[in-house]
Amino acid sequence: MSGTAEATTPALPGRTDVVIVGAGPTGLALAAHLASAGVAFLLLDRLPQGAGTSRAGVVHARTLETLEPVGATAPLVERGLRVTRFGVSRGRHRLATVAFDGLPTPYPYALMLPQHETEAVLRDRVRSLSGDRAPVRRPYTVTGLGQEPGGVTVTVDGPRGTQTVRAVHAVGADGMRSTVREAAGIGYRGGRYAQSFVLADVRMDWRPGREEVSMLFGPDGPALVAPLPGDVFRLVAAVPEAPGEPDAALVQRVLDERADGQGRVGELLWGSRFHAHHRIADRYRAGRIVLAGDAAHVHSPAGGQGMNIGIQDAGALGRALADILLRGADPDARLDAYERERRPAAERVIAFTDRLTRAVTARSLPVRAGRDVTLRLLGHIPAWRTRLAAELAGLHT
């Protein structure tokens, strides 16, 4: 460790109320709620800086409602692109159209915004609410986590070497491979989907336009095309044996196969490959250690629910911790109530996205034909369209 790094990096506080591990959307949202309530916290992340590219691209209505109390909703809406339709097609043949503009919410649309922009807004709110010019401490890796009467001890390695912080509670918001969850001895059951997926942000000519998110079915799987701010489109597609770094030619080939010539790629901005998992933690807490976001649950990207349900976890957990630390609520009872509220919401989303994923990735020709006929029929039923729109918007979670 260099002397310069030690001199320029302030030491971590020895004590705080809540240590949050992971400065993604969930951790940042929780920090904002705690700062708004006046709860002391320390937000740590192992990465030297936040990612400049990201997978999540939509902020749903329930999430915007959740972020109102911390003042993040207005700047998100200002930066994002409002989309009011979700279309499902096989090539150029429309199967169903789902509209968001009739939903009972102040935000009757899907707000399209790259995850790093959402994180930037949340980081600004944490900075403003806490008065901390550097609200995220980086890079700090958790190497030990212990519990004692009345609190937890978190050991981290960072720019100043090994340090120990004592807190009343520790929160794991550190993703699917959560160090906090593993240290707490909490199981994480589930599995991985067989399909590989490519994700790419491109500039292109897209005949359906920028007024809707389009789900397209093809023989090799689905492709989702969503507009983003700045004349960018995001493509997410199931691709057999997807390459680690997809190129513009692959994106064009996917569009040719599944959009029937409706898109012409001009520029690939970035791309990646991933596999989707469906997992949930056996429990959301072990004593004073609590989980939120992907550390507690992960599921298919179908419907764009992942980041959203994590931010919603943060809102519920922020209220619970404020009740404990500021209003004297019983910690065990209040954190058990948090789990009773949020774990069923995660189970519902996992079940919903699993059904959706299996339907859209079906390879059997008879199954695909039956799916398309069913969608075409259901698409004419207003109650079904409204129910699906509410599910996608998170209004049932």
C-alpha cells in the first residue's frame, strides 16, 4: 500500500449505525433512505469506481413511487425517456400490445434510463441528503463479518490496509455473489437458465420507432428492443453460444432473424454476454445482518424487474432500520416484518419472470405456435392487458 494512498484516503469511522456493503442501485437507494431519516451509515464498495455501462435499462412505476420520499424521482424522470407501450410480435406480425398509460399511478409509463444514470441520480441524492461529498467509500473489500451483543463487526481491506468498523446493523447489497450473505451462512437456492444472452446498446434505424418496447420472437429465441435516451436502442437477445463480446454483425443478424428486416444497425456502443439465474436466499436476515437486492434474490431479466425490486427492498429496509434506530422498535420483530413483506414479493417476481422466460424461449414448434395463438387471443382482452401492465410496472409487488 503506497504512502500516498494512505495520506489521501480518509480513515473509515470506527463506529456507525449501519454498514451497507455494495453501492449499486440497492445500496445507494438504502443509503438515501437512511440519510433522509437521519440514520448514520457507511456505504462501501469493492470496485474503485462505478461501472460506466450497465444492464438495467428501465425504472418502473412502483420504483418511482418508492423513490419519491428521497427526492430521486423528479431527476430520474427528467433524465429518462417515457415509454407507454410494450409490444409483442413474431417478425412483423403483432401478437399483443400492452399499454401503461391507464395504470393507477402518477407514473403511467416505463421510464427508460441506463442503470449508470440511475446510480448517478441516487448518488447525488445521497450526497445532498447526507452532506457527504464522497458518499461511497471505495475500494473496500469485506474480509470478515462477526456479530456480538448489540451489533456487528465488519473487517475490510482498502487503501489504508485492514480496518474494522462496528455497527448496529450490516446490510448485504453486494449482488448475487454476496460476500455478506456467505459470511452470514445464508443459503441461496435456485439455478441457471440454459440459454446465453447478449446485451448491446446500438444506434440504428428502427422501423417500430422509439414509442414502445418491443419483444420479438424468432426460431432461436426472443429479442427485446428498447429505446434509451440519446437516440440509443438496447437489445437483449437469447443467442445459442453467445460470444463474450458481441459485435455489430451479430446484432444485425439477430434483428434480421427476429425483426424481419425492421432494424439496420449503424453503431455498436457496447455489448456483453450473460447467463440468467433464478435464486432466492433461504432467509433475509441472520441476527443483525440483513440482505437486500440481488444478494437476496435474482431472476430472469424478462420484464426488467431486477434493479427495480432491489430498490423497492431498499425502501422497505430503510423504513425498518429507521424504526429500530430512531423509534426504538424491536430489531428482531421489525426485521422479521421486513422479510415477510419483501420475500413474497421476490417469490412472485421470480415465478412471473420464470413463466415469461420459459414461454419466450420455447424451442418446440408446437409450443411456440400455441404461445403465439394464446397471446393473440389474450391481447384482445382488456383485463389481461391491464393485469400484465400492472405486473410489469411493479404495482403488484
